Amino acid sequence: MSVNTTSQKLSSDVLVIGGGIQGASTAYHLAQRGVSVTVLEKDTVSRHASGVNAGGVRLLGRNIAEVELSKAAMQRWQQLDDELDADTGFRRRSLINIAADENDLDSLRSREQQMHSLGYFHEVMLDKRELLERLPHVADHCVGGVVSEQDGYAIPFHSTQAFRIAAERLGACFCEGELVEQIRKVGDSWLVDTKTQQYQAEHLVNCAGAWGDLISVMIGDNVPMSYSAPMLMITARMPHFAGPVVGAVSRPLSFKQFENGTVLIGGGAKGFADRANNTTRLDYSLMANGARNAIEFFPIMKTACINRMWSGLEAYMPDNLPVLGKSMRAEKAYHAFAFSAHGFQLGPVIGEVMADLITQGETRFDLEPLRVNRYERKTL
Amino acid sequence: MTEFFTPGSSDSSAEESSSISYDIAIIGAGPAGMSAAITASRASVSVVVLDDKPRSGGQIYRNVDASPLPDAEVLGPDYIKGAELTTRFRRCNAHHIRGVTVWHVGDNGEILFSDNGTTKRLTARQIIVATGAMERPFPIPGWHLPGVMSAGSAQVMLKSDGLVRDEAIFAGTGPLLYLIVAQYLRLGGKVKALIDTTPKQNYLHSMTELSGAMRAPGMLIKGVGLLNEIRKSGTKIVSFAEDLKILGEEQAEGLSYTRGGKEYSLPASHIFLHQGVIPNLNMTQALGLEHDWCKQQLCWKPKLNRWGQSSKSHIAVAGDSGGIIGADSAAAMGRIVALNQLVNLGVISALEGESEAADDLTFVASQQRFRRFIDRLYRPLDQQRIPESPGTVVCRCEERTVADLKKGFELGGREPNQLKSQTRCGMGPCQGRMCGHTVSELLANWRNQPVADVGYYRLRSPMRLVTLAELSQFTDVTPKAKKTEEVN
């Protein structure tokens, strides 16, 4: 761990707000380029979505606006442990989305056509026999699916900590328990006040996740962001029955079995988020639906024992795409938040994008569809 | 067997039949839960009691009306007197749902439980948590090996199945340990040795609290009497033992200890450990109630006012789950919290509540002096709560040792939840019951800060394992009609 003086903490080239995976990755990429960076986290690093998400490292089924980013991130994941000298728990397992009926197959066919026409060939359709070969325990009624071979999972808390520790090794500062109360631009400097300190920096990055809209407004950009509490449950250890990560084309089903035999079940059902109090409440009837779905697709899961259920606070944009790029209203301010429950996989590349924007003024990716003001009315 | 209300059966109360919610739900049918139910069950109040055992009584009065022993009197008068309470409880108006596992209690009054393979849900306006105590974990080298059990489990085998393990070693400290050994001996069991770890200085320190204890001389004499009884039986008693270690690699083969700086060992294939009890925290923690670290009892307990009301006004905690007070005080607290909730519901006035609870409130306060003495005398050794040896297992579910946790601490796991994410300690099916206190105290030690600043795990439902099949079938239970006659 590097030794940082107080003055270095309080005054840096870049101030990142939010100690989730995006903030930690941004700090890492900046520190790598010799930029001094301080991260302010209101709770503890990876306390929220970045520490408690399902850990899906997914390229399959990405919105077209995200495919390039996701592909670049996927390449990084394959050797991220070596790069960060850490154990993120990443395992390449492939991800299969199951088609339950002909309608599902139709959607898969049109998606395939679209992807091929754009020159993307990483999603490959499976027929019933191929599906059964890869997932022998899948229910009889399933008719096929689609697979992405590079996909897998990682351990979210460990991954976020890995970026943090690598960033700290390179000189970045992480300040926990620092809730931002006010942001001002004075001359060329951003002045950020917490309860006890004032931080100063030339550049400001908003990686505040489910609190991103609040920081965005302080910077000057309004966004129609909402937040919610996607729910997860994990089983006690059970015999191995699924190698690949599993999803479904049109049902709220998603699960992965880890090496220790536990099965993490998601599916997107949302509980109730109480952002002001850092807490969430689970909706058990929706959890029951999730359980029914899992059993319907994988009857072997009937006797699986649920060990824990939880949910984290997630930020969503109306189009389920993140806000990514420069502020529209302020110079030297940048956004990377509202990843709408699929930001974890993008972590390695988001830090790179932010570092590019700050040190070079541009990025190789097209961020137009993700700009912060995309919902502002053009005409009255 | 669980029985349910017959829908549409004769019901005089219109208010009750239209309600989908119970007025009061009580979790646990030990002394506190049963007393609360008896007091709360009045004509206009719908009360439901949920318990995980097929028979009421809790741990202390387990099977008191259906003992497998030819003469249950050998278990002592404190056990037998439970029969009177369970009888009154059986006759009261509360809806008693037995043999079910409550796996979620929400502060919104939602209660979910497993009943014969399905999930049932009910809601209640007021909740009383009376989930009792559990034995304090005993993290010494080898405590996770097969053959090592808690003395409480030895007692469960005794009360439920009349089962005795001969030539076992009992080790640790506390009145319950002596009681269980005495019960063993009365049933003709052979005890290899009682290794008592109560340190000499505890006897000295506790003397300052003795004047308080003298106000409850009956209880004091009881403790001394048990030790005398054990001594008279010829059972080997070793006092002031330290540095306990379980011997054996795959299976317990014996116990080693030091006394006066000399090391001894005794072979045995069954070793029962006990060093007092602590509140069963999982439900009160999962409910998000505020908790304090109690220096007197060296445990976390929910913050309660003298009426047993928690930091959430509609949730009360009664009995040992709110801090260890013993069966008699637990029964009194059960009545007190029930009266308070009747006041909250507007069934009785605050004045009526005060006057009805007066005697119990006085009794509970008077018992606290005796409790201070007991807590001081049987204060468990630091070395038996805060393991130092790197190889000692802390989290039994995920098999995490002191060394694993130390490494996680150095990687940034400075509070229990970060440490849990870092190392998986506390992620297993016991939900941290067996490691939570150890982790709080270990971190406090490593950080050189008070335990109160370190905190405890954030807990989530389910409080017990639930199968996907159980969860997928979901039905509601409502107070539709008056309780039907219970069949024994």
C-alpha cells in the first residue's frame, strides 16, 4: 500500500466520486498513466452494487450501443488476474440463453441476422441437441438457445477490491466514509465538500452508481435516472449440474453454479430500494416466481436449498443503458453511472474510457448513444 | 402436527373475521413466548405463536409433557415446573402453529415460514421475538472435529431421546454445564471428567456482586448444590483449567489442558463443551433492530426499553433473545411485553398495563443483581472466545481459520461484512451464528478498538435453509376464525 500525504489526498489531478468497480477501475487506469487521483466513497469500497451483484461477465445479448465496449472488456477479463496481480475469481464458462419455445427461437433468429449484418459473430445459436449436450439437466420442453463462448463470471467484491488495490499500489488514494455534500467549480478547479474535508481537483468523474443522478445534478446535468433493488439468492452446495452460466431468452431466469457447488440465482426481479437509508427490502412473492422458473427449466433444482437472499441498489436509465462520457454542461467533468444492472462486466474498459477522455480528450468508442443529455427535449 | 383455522367456522367477532392480519405474532414457544401468548390472548385480540418444535416448551422445557425418560423428575424441579406453563399455554386462545420453521420476519409485519414443504405467509401488526438463547461458540483448536459437541446438544439428546454417551468429557464453565453433568449422572451415565475453566480470579471479582446475589439465595444455593452433587458422585473434577485443545486429526480423541502451568491430557471420543449462552441474534439482526455490545455478558443484544420494546416500536423482544435473563425472568418479560403490546393496540390503557405489569417489572429488576454475579463468576476466558492459534477454525460452515481471517483483514476486511465478502467467513448456512461473535471480538482485537465500533454481520433472510420447491409454493395464513380445540 502506498503512503499518501494528506495534501496529496485533498488536492489531485482527478477526483472520482464513487468507490464501486467503475470508480476503482478509473482510478487504476489513471494512476497507471501517472495521473494523481483520489476516490471518494460515502460508505466502503464495493459496499453496494459492485460488491453484491451476480458477478455475470456477459457479452451475450448486449444492446448494440454497448457491444464494442463489452467486447473490449471481455478481452481484458481473460487475463485480468495477471494484469492486476489478484484473484478476481473470473472463470470462462460460456453463457447460454435458453429458448423455451418457437417464439424464442424466432427472436434469436432475428437477433442473429442483425448481429451478422453488423459484423458480430460471437453469439452462436444452438439447436435442441446442442443445448442438451451443454446442459444435460435442462427441462425437456426447451427447444434450443444461443451461446457466447467467452462469457463467464467473477467474484464482484474481489474484482472491485482487485482494481482498488492495484490502483493504490500505483499511488491512488481511496477515502472511505466521505459523503459528497457540495460540488463547485471555482476557476479551473473542482471543489468538492464532504462533512469534514474539502477536496480539490482539475477533473471530476461521477461513478456514483445508484447515487449518480444526485452527483450529476451537482455537476449541472439532469438525468431521468431511477433506482431499484434487483434480487438474488444463493443455494447451499449441490452436485455439479451446470458448467455454463444460464439465462433464458424471454423468462426471468439466470443462474450460475460456482466451483464450490453453490448456485447463484438471479433473473432481474426487483425488490424495494430505500436509497436514503442504504437498504433494500425483498419481495418474496417475486422470489417465489423466480424459484418456480428455476425449477421449470431445471427440475434438479427442486431440492436445492436457499442459503441467502439479498439485493443491492442499482441505477437504471429508461433505455437500460448507462450514462457514459463527458458532462454536457461543465468542462472537465465526466460521467460513468446508471449501468442498469449490467455494468460489472464493463468495469475493465470503463476505467480505460475515462482515462482516455481525461488524458487525451477522446476515446476510440462511440459514446453518442450513452450521452448524459440524451433525454433532453430537443423542441418544445 | 400443525393445525389451521377452519375457514368459515362459527365466529362471533366481526372484526376478527374481516382481518387478514394477526394483532400479535409471537416467534418461539419457550417460557417467554408461552407467557406472552397467555397474557396477550384476550377476547378481541388475535394472537399467533410460531415454533419450530413439535411440542411447546422451548429448550428449557423441551418435551416436558412427553418425556421419553421413565422418570423425568431426575431432570430437576426447574424442568418439571415447565409442565404447568405448557398446560396453561395449550389452553389459551392463541393460534399455535407448531413444527414450522420461520425463515423470514420483516419489520413490515410479514412472516414467512416453512410448513411441511411449503411456504406460508402471515402478517401481524405487532411482533414478539422470543427465540431464546444459543450456546456460546467455543472456538478452541479442534472444536470442529466429529465427536465434539456442545453440552446443550448432550442435553437435547437426553430430553428428546433419553440418550446418554458414557465416558464423555464435559469442559467449560457455567451453571448449565453443571446442571447437564448432574442430569447425566442422575440417569446413571458415567462422566469421565468435568474440566472446569472458571478462572480463580472470577471467584474474587464476582464477590463484589455477591450482595446482589444474596437477594436471590435460592438460585445461588442451586448452583453450589449441583457442583457438590457432581463431586459426591466421584466424578473427576479439574478446576482452573486453561489452554483447552481437542486432540485428534479426523476425529476427537481426547482433550488437553493446562493447570498451574503443567499440561495434561485425557483420552475421550466424546467431548461436550459449554461456556454459557448468548442471545439467538439472527432474527433480531435480520429485522434491522439496533443492537449494543453488552460488556457484562460479552455478547450483542438488541436495544430494548424496560417493556422489551426494540428500536422499532411494533417489535418487542422477550426472554433470552433480548439478553440472557433465565427462564423465570423470561416468563415475566413475556407477560410484560404482551401487556405493552396490548397497550400499543389500544386493548388496554397504559395505566392498566403499568399496574398489571408492576410485579413482574419489579421481579425482573431484582433478578438483574443476581445476573451480574453469575455473569462475572462464569465470564468465559478470553482465550476461549478470541482464538489466537492460526489453525483454529472460526467459521465452521466455510472452514475458515484464524489465519484465513487475518489474511482477509490485512487485505481490507476491517469490519465483519467486508471480511465476510473477502473470506466467505459467515456466508454458510448457519448465517454467522457460530462465528459472528468471534469475528466481532477478533476484529476489535486486531483493530485495537471497542467491539461496539466493529459491529456485526448484516443479516438477510432466509434464517434457515429453504428449498426452491418450498419457496415456489406460497400460501397465506389469516386469522379467519376462532381457534379450534387443540388435539394432543
